Amino acid sequence: MKRYKQANEGIHAPEEVKENAARPSQKRSHARWMGAVAAVLAVAIIGGIALWPGRTGGPAVLSGDNPGPPIGRGAERPETYSAHALSLAAWPEMRPYPQYEDYYSGLGDDDDARRKADDAYSEAWDAWWEDRQALRSDTDYTGLMDGFLSRSTAQFLTGAGEDNRVYSPLNVYMALSMLAEITDGDSRQQILDLLQVESIEVLRERAFDLWRDNYQDDGSTASLLANSLWLRDGMTYSQETLDRLAADYYASSFSGKMGSEEYDQALRDWLNEQTRGLLAEQAGGLSMDPDTVLALASTIYFKAAWSDEFNESLTGTDTFHALSGDVDTEFMRQTLQGTYYWGEHFAAVQLHFQQGGSMWLILPDEGYSVDELLESGEAMEFLLASKYGEWDEKAQAYVGAWPGQKHLSIHLSMPKFDVSDHLDLIEGLMSLGVTDVFDAGVSDFGPLGASTDVSLYVSQAKHAARVTIDEEGCEAAAYTVMVTEGAAMPPDEEVDFTLDRPFLFAITGNSDLPLFLGVVNQPNG
């Protein structure tokens, strides 16, 4: 218990909570509870999302008599930590996705061995599918988040000029959801209104379902959401509120000395761990003031490869007509049999990832800009619309499908790109109606129960994102620290779809909700 006492020095919390935080965490398949500890004087929102074909794994773990390395640097000796874990959210476990080659490689013409392989593969696949379905909430998100997605996307993606712009609406949604938990009155209501929920109870269920519906960790595809709270040593808080954040938002809690370089580095290390270092440059500038009471961090990590990889031998240099002038860049090429979509001012194609999720490529018509497409609402209307419609029993047909679509042979040519962005969300969120939390004179952080007489308010709301694609797949990360007349119907058999001028992309996960949205004005970054 020596380390337990050191880890909780200066923290005013119930003894049983401290002891639980110090003991080894027990990873449970579908746990909804885990203790949490907090304390806050100005509130910083920090959140994140990542999409990358890298390694899998849960959030950083510090617990028990052997808590492992510190989160952050600067420890003078092994038992001295710059950040201490006070509670750790339990992530569900999933069986690995059965790889075909693991069961059938080297069998040759041995029929008996193939029958055994068939049985083993089928059993493993059924077990994987059972784990995957056990997490799903079966929530139909149609219309539930359209307002927030459309309004916030137009707010944060437009106005980039000649620069690239990347935004993660789901990440910001999760960070704002946690913020709503620690606020009350008009401060909370403004967030609920923006997120399109009628009560905090509904938001808790929504956030919990979003987490699980977008979670996958099976060795083939990874979609991992992690939330955390960074707390100030020596303060009390509402245990009920923090326990609820742990239960419904899978938020782990850490404590340390606000304003210290060691604690700042612990936060940066956590963000870099969750985003796999893709945003190390942006995270390097993050810091918490000595007056900070609480920082909220939210990350999503998504790993996927294309269902049909691009052939590297077909990649070649061509011209991209950027707003700032023509540039030479590498274009990937592929011919696919798929659905070609079009609207009044755009054309679109969908690229699938393995085991779920897609990248949507949306090209405005000549003479029509990406900003115009976003401001008119047409782009988000398309992305959020049902592409195939719903089955009508009476009519015995699908109805409500996107009208402009046709199955064709599509000759796709798209640039390899690496785009990134770094946004301050405060002005945009205020334009969207969330104002009180940024004003110490009216903000209400009552549910947090922080032991301070100083008014609390949000002092930072940072968002950074990066997306990279190549022949094999897509890699991306983000954090929040929270023609003019219209396209004509295509030919009967085939169509060229060449992304050689500014375009819009969207990356969706298993829930079909957009994890990333971005504008590529300059593919070379």
C-alpha cells in the first residue's frame, strides 16, 4: 500500500475510492461502472479522434501495487509519478477477427484438413460476431444528430481559404457531452440544445451507445474511443458526478500538480498515445495553467485498410488544380464496380474499409466551391441521407433512397494526401449557441462540486486533426482539448471520377456517423 499512499497524497477523496484506484484494474467485458475522482478553477476541454492502421490496445493503465511507468516524463525516481491514475474505465474485450490465411495456409489438397479448417474458421467467426453484436445498441441514428452534424460542420469546415481543413464532429460531440455532465442550468441547456437532446438523461444514454456502437478491437479493425479527466491535486469534487462520467463515458481520471511541466507532459503523452503520435507537433503546445481545475480529453482511434487496395504500379504524378495554383502530386488509380452518386452541385463515390466504415469522396461541380456546397447544406444532406431507402411492405419496394445514383464502372483517380488542421473551437461554439460556459460571470459548474469559491469557466477548447491516405488505407488523428446548373446523369456503362481540384471527404465508422470530415485544397499539405 506504500505506492497507494504516494499516489493519493494531497487528494481529498473517500478512502475506498483511493484504495480501489490503487488496486489492479479488472477488465470486464461489458462493465458500465468504474470509480472516478476529480477536482477543478478554469476548465479546459481537450478531446481527440484517430484513424490509423497501427497497433491496438486500451487506454494507459496505472493501478495496483505495480502501477507501471508514469503517464508523463520528469520522474526523479521510479516511485515518483507526474500523474497518478485514480480510476480506470474498463474497456470491453473482443475475440480476434479470424484471418483466413491463419486457418487455410499450406493445406494444399488435403480434404480432411480443409474440413477441419472450415469448422475451426466457422467457430472462430461465430464467436467474433457474437462479441461484436453484444456491443451494439441497435440505435437508429437517422435524424438524431443531423442538426449538430450539419451546423457544426458548416461552422468549422468553411472559410479555410487556400488551406486544408479537417474536423471530427463525433469527437467534439463526445467532449461536449462530458462537459454537459459537469454543468447545470443554462450552461447545460445550451449544450443539450446544440446536441439535439431533451435531457441529460437522454444524453447519457446517447453517449454510452455512441461509444459502444463505434467501438471495435479485433485485430483487423480498430475503432477505439478513450476519455479522460485531468484533475487538480488537493481539491474535493462530486463523487457522484465523476462516477457517472466513468460509467457512461468510459472516462478514466488522473491527478497531478496543475501548471507543472510534468503534468502538462503527462497530458501530452496521453494524447500522443491515443493518437499514436500523429499530432505530436500540435499536442506539444498544450498546457494547463496553475489555476486549471479540470481538463477533459476525448480520443477516438480507428484502424482500417481499404477493402480493395490500390495497385501501387498504377500510381503516378499528375496535376492538382489547387486554389493557389497547379501543383504536381501523386495520384492513385483504380477501376471499381460501384455506385456513382450525384446531386444538384456535386458527384460522389464511396470507398469501403475492411470490416465496416467508408470514405466518401465528394467533388463539387466546376465553378462551385466546397464552401458553397457546405453552406447550402447539400453536402451534409447527402452524407446523412439514406442511400438505399427503407423497405415499404405495402409497396414491396425500397422508398426514400437518394435519387441521384447509378451502378457503374468507375475509373477513380485521387491524390494521395496528408492534410491537417488546428482549430480553436470557442468562437465557433459561441456562434452555435454555447456561450455561458465560456463566461465566468454566468457559467454554472455546480454538478462538479469543486471545492473552490472562484467561478469556473471553459478557458480552452482546442481541436486538431490530421488525415493521411495511401494505397493501403487511411490514417488519421484528431483531438479537441471538445458545374453550376447541376451534374448531369452519367453515361450508361462507365464514368471517370477524377479528384483533381478541391474536394470534400468524409470518413464513417460502424454507426455510419462521420468520424472525420475534411476539405482538401492542397493535397501536398
